[in-house]
Amino acid sequence: MKKLSFLFLALILFGCVPHQAPKQPAWALAIHGGAGTITKESMTPELEQQYQEKLDEALQAGSEILKNGGTSLDAVCAAINVMEDSPLFNAGKGAVFTAEGINEMDASIMNGENLMAGAVAGVKRIKNPILAARAVMEKSPHVMLMGDGAEKFAQDQGIELVDSSYFFTENRWNSYLKAREKASKENFGTCGAVALDKHGNLAAGTSTGGMTYKMKGRVGDSPIIGAGTYADNNGCAISATGHGEFFIRNVVAFQINALMKYKDLSLDEAARYMIFEVLKPIGGEGGVIALDTLGNISMPFNTAGMYRGTITSDKNAEVKIYGDER
Ligand code: ASP
């Protein structure tokens, strides 16, 4: 008996007892619905519930695909489609207005398996811009199409076009009128998703109406590969939200990937570095959702709040809005 317990002790001490490697989720999905001045005081309980329910619906739509062995690209599109179709978010229906009182939307998507990417910019009639971005990636030799050309291409691909009045919402129009008074370009609310599928592939997508009262023709970071969106199986998947000009100048999504890939930072260290050490000191407001092939998720933001949610094969859906819920 003594001998046996000695053997057991030795096994533990010398690490010979087979220890279980930390379990990695088979699949994972993280989403955002925009970052900005989102505080409990600026919210009614009803509106808060609406956001929570819609974010949860987007998580369910994407996770249903991942659970069944579908691709991260399909999951990203499904989750973003739910938010694009909701007037709550600044993408698709509910997109913000330019200074001229029209809706000009941007979107992009990237496949981490092969670094293929697609984007559309300044589109006014595509119901779900993320689907057009995906078609550019999969059905054209290009990475980005803009304006009329993007719309014509989308239509040729059987993607739904709508009259521009479809995008009108009272709420965004009021923000436009307010912004016109003080010429401010606030009001974020972009949506994005990053996913890891059972095949080990990452994907990222972002869709937006841009910033309220932006100049006609202004393009933000969301459709720019490396600024607002990036996915690389050897690094991570990123979707950003915030003041686009800062994300473009600092190539935020690509830099997070590069810090992981070339400098061995963890996902969380890399994402937090860009948001807090690079953007915050220069006034670059916003945040990112980030996911790696081990299923690690990081969602740092330097604004008061960011609509966000996660779901993985090991963890039920979780939705958060404010900063103090970190
Ligand atoms: N990043 C977007 C843009 O600048 C806006 C947002 O995220 O709300 O167009």
C-alpha cells in the first residue's frame, strides 16, 4: 500500500499523470452592434431589452450554422444579416444619414483560410451590403467595388436591391437633424461578426452606414481590409467599430493580427494594445471584437459602451452593452 501511494506521489510530482489539456471550443462566434456613448442613463429598459433580444437573435442565427458544421463565412453573414435587417443598428435598415440626407453604406468580409476578401463602399440600394461584399470576394476578381458599379454587380448576382427609402428610420433622421444643428459626426452603431468554425477556419465581417452627417462619398474603415475587418487563420479575426478615420490611419485590424502573428502577443494583449495604447491617446474612439483559432475571444473598447455578444460550443450566448459589464 505504501509502495503504491509512493508511486502515485511520484507520478504527480514528475507530471506523469496524464493531465487534461484545456478544452478548446469546437466553434465560436462574437458579434458587435457598434460602440459609442452608450450609457444606462441614455437607455430605456424597453430599448435595452430590444437590443439584447436582437443581439441574441444574431448569435442564434450564426451559431445554428456553426453547430451544424457550417462555415464561419456563413455564420458571419447570418449574424450580420439579422442586425442589418433591424432598425436598431447602423447598417442596412437603420443606417445613418450623410450630410446630404441620404444613406451610403459600406461592408466587407474576409476568409481567414485563404486571405480572400470582398468589400462594397458607398452603396445606396443594396438591402444587405454584407452579402454584396461576399459576392465581390467569391464572384469577382476584385476586392472592393463602390457605388453604382457595386450595385449593378450585386443585382447581377441576384442580391436584393431596394428603393433607398427602405433605409429610412425616424430615429436616424432625428440624429441627422441634431447633427445638422451642431455639425457633429457622432453616433456609431456599425455591426460586425467574427467566427471560428468546426473546420478551424476564421472569418470576419463588418457592415455600416458610416458616421452620421458624414460627407457625401466618405468611406470609413468598415469596408477597408486591414482597417475595420481582417481574418487570418495564422493570427485572428477582427471586426472594428468606432471613429473610422482613426482605424484607417492606424490599420487597426491588421495590426492586431500582426502583433499576434509576428510579435507573439496573445489575442487579448494585441487587441487591448491597439485600443488603449494606440487609439485612446490620440482620441480614436471605438472597439473591436477579436477571435483566434483556439477560440479565445477579446472585445476591448475605449468608449462608454459597445453592443456585443458571444456564443461558443462550450458557453451559452452572452450579451452585454455597457462598459462596467466587462
Ligand atoms: N467605423 C464606422 C465608420 O467610421 C462607424 C462605426 O463603427 O459606427 O464608418
